[in-house]
Amino acid sequence: MRVVFSDAVFLAVCVLSFMFSIVFFQSFVGLPIDMRAHGLSTASFGLLMALNGALIVVFQPAASAVIAGRNRFSMLALASVLQGIGFGMNGWIGSAPAYAAAITVWTAAEILFAPAAQSLVADLAPARLRGAYQGANAVAFTSAFAAAPAVGGFVVAHAGAFWLWVCCLIVGLVTAAGFYALRFTRPCAPER
């Protein structure tokens, strides 16, 4: 684990993955609160979240072809921008069709992020330490899952849902800038 914790680029990837994931998990925290505040029922929330699953089933298989041969850092930056925009849109919308559009945008981010992140971690890890690297990256993801309710709930309770979505947009853009900056640190898959 000393090698893992001394790899500054990998640790930066873990921090950025945590940031990405904290925004993503607002789909389970801030989003239902916001939809309810705009008069949508729990059934509507369920249908809208089913859209996320349906889009993943249809488009996830194509994601590998999209990221193949492209710089992983660039793909993660693109995913972070899309996620920031998708969640940020919630600050200015309030109808089921508009939420569906926002969900479509952040689902595209999720579809790009998952394979690119796993591939990047494998690219960064020495062959003998791939499991340790994947495990450390999983800790970043699960830590965000644990922290998201507290963060989202705090922002909604103290500033309102609008500011949660503005923060999600900002975090998405900062995360994108971080991933993009990292693309100059180590060669991964070549640019296409």
C-alpha cells in the first residue's frame, strides 16, 4: 500500500473520483427532495429514475467503443462537465420533461465515467498492484456514497436546493479541470 499512497497522480484521481461521485449521489439525496418541492410525486420520481437505468442498458455497451483509443483523463473530464451540467440544470427546472432532459445529460456522464475510470486505474497501476489500486479507488467511490447525504442534506437545509445544484455544477467543472490537467502527467491511452 506504500506504493499506492505514494502515487500522487493516482491519489489525485481518487480525490477527483470522490468529487464526481459526491455529485452523482445527489440523485439519491437532493434530487428526490427537489422533485417533491416542485410537485412531482414519488411515482414520477421512480419513472424518471427508471430513465437512468434504461439509458444505461441501451448505451453502456457502446461506451467502450467511444473511449477506446482516447485519453482516459480527457474522457473523465468530459464526463465531469456533462455531470456538472446535468445536475446544475436542476437549479432552473421544475417539470418532469425538464428533469428527464437533465437525467439524460448526467446519465451520459455516468456511462462515460464508469469504463474510463476503471480503465484509467488499471493503466496507472503497476501490474502486480492492480487490485490494490482498484480497491483504493473503490474507497473513494464508497466514501462519496457515505458523505453525499450529509453534504446534500446540509446544503438543501441551509441554503436551498438551488444552491445544491449550483454547487454540483461548480464541482463538476472543477473536477473536469482536474482530470484535464492530469492528462499531461502520465501517458494513458493516446488521443484520437
